[in-house]
Amino acid sequence: MKTRVFITGAAGYLGSVLCEHLLREGYHVTGLDNLMYGESGLFHLCNNPDFDFEYGDCRDERLVSSLVRKADVIIPLAALVGVGASNRDPLLTKTVNTDAVAMINRLRSPQQLVIYPNTNSGYGTQTGETFCTEDTPLQPISLYGTTKVEAENLLLDSPNTITLRLATVFGTSPRMRLDLLVNHFVYTAIFDKYIIIFEKDFKRNYVHIRDVADCFIHCIRNSESMVGRPYNVGLDEANYSKEELALKIKEHLPEFFVHFSEFGSDPDKRNYIVSNQRLREAGFEAKRTLEEGIPELIKGYRLLGRQKYKNV
């Protein structure tokens, strides 16, 4: 009998890659998504008999209840992600990011495993000099960070849950995101050829999207020893400042002009380096580097062709 995995937000940036990895490893996957961005990134999975898809809203209790009932593992990916998207519609953000997760937790049985992706932006403003561990107090300063931390807290107070505090994710996906820092910097280097960077010394941790997908699978396979705890998910060698990241990209795209400004601020105020030791001790370690990810993104952006509304 195959393990049945139910994923909300299955057609999103992470979900579309995670579905592919789960199916490849022999799981049965049911995805739910409202396709709010018009995604078509799951078409290539439709010939797989172990893949099912439901079009709908993760806040629809009747629909979600029917899907939860059939699952062994639940992965609530559906969320308004990032400061900009969250601030644009605070009510939608709260009902999707927190309330929908609370509903799933109420509907499921204690025997069903929940693996939840939080963001390590919950660490808020730190010094950038010391490592944040899972014992570092969470101090989110954005609506996005606050709603994700609230959802994590309610899950960790319940049985059979694992939460993953994701570093800033990078890499290509069928539902591409250009707002993530590495993805954005490479896109800007290719199409604008220059960037103005503020708070150049602010640091954060990074992780490849396919390492994140593999981490979810590791959690399913090792859930008995991992439940009840949060885990930072990032690449230890990828704790970089904005300046260091931009200069790495410039190595691949020498015409990229980088200017550092004293003006401007990050609304999320991320400035920290992260320890991923707990996850490593649980048997998983991210392995895909920025040196691999930057050429991948350059190749991916060639597929964009002429940009809409741009005569280039």
C-alpha cells in the first residue's frame, strides 16, 4: 500500500517540484490548489496514475475534510508568501497562512503526519554575527512572518508534526518566482544588467528548491525520530550577505553592474546566519550550491524570451 500524501498549494513554486519528487519516490500524491496565478506546472504529472488534483480553496472545510480523510501525510504549502503579497491583503493572508492550517490540524487524526514549511524570517532582526538555532527566539516583524510562526506554534503543540524553517529558497520551478532574492538578483543581472543594493552587509541563509523537496521526503521516512521539533533547512556554506551574493552572480555575468547605496531598507529586516546542525544530526544535509544554482537560473531565464510589455 503506497503512502498517500496530501499537499495544499500543490501548483506553487515549491509544490510543483515537491509533487514531482514524491511521485518519483513512489508516493501517491493528491494536490489541492486554487490556481490563483494561473499555473500550468503540473500538466506533466497528469499521466501518472499516482497523481490526483483538486481545484479548490484550502479554506473550504468540506473539500479539505474529504481530502484529509484519505491521507497518511499532510503538507500544507498553501500560503500568501512574502512581505509584499501578505501586506497587500492582510485578511487573506491570515485566513490562508494561519486559519487554514489550524483547520487541517483540527480535521486530521493524531496518526496522520503533518510536515509544515515555516520561514526562517521568523528569526527577525538579529546581529548577523551569531548563528540562529532552533532555540533562538522567534521574533517576526512582518505580517507574513507572524502568520507563519503562529501556524508553526499551533502545530508543534499537537502530536505527530514536523516544522521546517526554510532558508531563502532559490532555483527554477514550473511555477517560477522572481521575488526570491537569488532568483531576483540573477533575473535583474540578465535583463536590467544593473542593481542598486541597500543594506549590503545584511546576511541570510539560502537553500535550493530541490533540496527542500528532498528534505520533505526525508522527514516522511524518518518521522518517528523527528516529530515534535522544528528544523532549520538551509545550506551551511550559503550564509551570505547581499554584497557577497551579488558579487557571486557577477562572476557568472561580468557585465552586471552592482551599486551599493546608503539609502533604503528591507521591510522584513532579515539579517542573520543560521545553523542547520539539528537537521544534519537527523540525517539530512542540503547539497546543491549557489555555484550550481546560478547557472541553472541563467539557463532558465533564457526560456522567458521576450518579456511582456517590454520591447526587448
